[in-house]
Amino acid sequence: MDKQTLIKQLLPSQPWDCTEDAVTAFACSNIALVKYWGKRQKELNLPVTSSLSISLQDRGSQTSLRCQLGSDDLYVVNGYTLDVSSAFARRVKAFLDLFRPSHEHGFYLETDNSVPLAAGLASSASGYAALVLALNELFQWQLDKKSLSIIARMGSGSASRSLWHGFVEWHRGNDEYGLDSYAAPLSHVWPELRLGLLLLNTGVKAIPSRQAMSITQVTSPFYSSWPTLVEKDLTTLKQALDEKDFNLMASTAEANALAMHACMHAARPPINYWLPETLATMQQVWQLRDQGMHVYFTQDAGPNLKLLFLHSDEPILRQYFPEMQVVVPFAKV
Ligand code: PMV
């Protein structure tokens, strides 16, 4: 099954009512504690493993969308109009083409991200999730979140997890068409949990995650052990959440991120997202741990780190990392 056929199964049949008024939607970013790295089917973005994330509360993408007869697409991201020939715009267009009522309809999309784009801070996760929420509103599909998660997954795998706050698990699923590969929230609430975003370098990433994932999967000698490791880490992480055991939760997340990067480093050509400042900061975290502090990190497809710690350690950590942006995942809004 291809994307188009899957979408036909999920969506109400055409024609969809399309308002010319703009609709707006927000989706939060998420950071995986047990990572998604590898696809079992590329076209539908079906993952090799399940994954588990924590959402970034009010940080994410705010998107407004309009559909107009007789006009070309226009994408404005953080106030800048995208060049239609850029890889980013072409990817967005290919996704929107799946839902375009006719060739004569153009989409006007404006999105503001409160996390840096393409720097491993989950901008594509919140971006595609907000876009799918906006499409649901624009065409009045009235889909449930499970279906929206499946659709968002086809834009960017991690976007499937960006429709909820808190801890979210994306289930790998077994169905060959991915109808059971969607995310769902976990019930655990952890008000004391903090994430510290360390923007060490906000330049565009060295290699897009989708390409890096594929090279790792095909060439890394360690990739064959990744699915077993993820399964084990998911079990441990859920146990840590049940027991509210911070050290177990955060040490599992850190080890999982390091294992993902070790797989990448061994790929051919090697995939490396670490910059000197990334390694220096990791060493600083390990030193603080040696001194008895409860602080850990995780890293995605970019050089930036996200620290994991508890509210009680925030004042001291702010002294070591004055630039850190602190996220309270379970803040009351
Ligand atoms: O959603 P994608 O295709 O950008 O892949 C995300 C990959 C990681 O951020 C490294 C891991 C994850 O699970 O979010």
C-alpha cells in the first residue's frame, strides 16, 4: 500500500468541504527518551521499533493554513518565505499533495517554531503534527487522534508522538500498512521533571535524519543489535516511570542516545552529529555526576543536548549551564 491508498482508508471520502478562512493549530515538540532510529518500510515511515518520548509543553509549532482555488503554494516559516525549490519546501509540498483537493488548489502555510529548525530539536515533529491538526480543521475531517497520529507519522516519524503532552509511546505495530503504528499517551505524571535545552550550535544539521537513519540501518555493524536494545530500554524506562525512579529513567535515556550515536559512528560513511562543544558538555555532565549530581543528557540528530534533571537541582545546574532553557513538561497551563 502506498501513502495515497492508506490516506483514502483513513479519511472521509472526497469532496471535503474546504473553508477559505485560515485555521490555526499548535503541536508541541517532543524529545525521545528511547529513540526511533530505522524504518521497516520507507514509504509509509514504519519504524523498526517502538519509541517513547516526553513532550516539550508549550514549545513547538504554531501553524496557520489556508487553501485557495487558483493560487500557488506559499510556505512562510518563522517569518521567512521558503524557496519552493529547497529540499524543505519540496518535502512539505509532497506531503500537502496527498491532501490537495485539485491541482488548482494552492495552500498558504505559515508556521512559527519555538525551537530551532533542523537542529535536532524536533522541529519536524511539531511541524508535521501541527500541519496535520490544521488540515483536520481546514477540511473538517473530525478524525480521532489515532488516525491523526498515523497521518502525521507519514510526514515525519517523530511527529506521530507530537499530538499529546507528557510521556508518549509510538507503537511499532505489525500491520504491513501501518494501521497499528501510531502513538498514544502514557498516564504517568511527573511534575518535578525538568528538561534543560542546551543550544550548543543552532546551524542546520550536517545530514538530514532520514538519510542518516537509512545509512546507519544499511551499513552499521551494530545496527542488528539496536532493536533488542530498544526493547530492553523501553521495558526499563516504563518500569522507571511506574516507580518514579529518576536515575533509572534518565540513565536509560542517556545510554539509549549514546547507543544510537555509536551505531551511527560505526556506519559507512560515518555519521557524526557531535561537535567539540557537544563532547565537552557531555564530559561536564559526567563530571557533575561523579560529584554526586543527578543530571543526565539525551541527544538527537543534531549537536545539541537536552539535560534531564529534577526541579530540586535546577538552581545549581543553572550555575553550571547559565544559557540552558528549562522546560517544565508537566506545567499546569
Ligand atoms: O522524525 P524524524 O524522521 O526526524 O526522526 C527522528 C529521529 C530522532 O529524533 C533522532 C529520534 C526520535 O525518536 O525522535
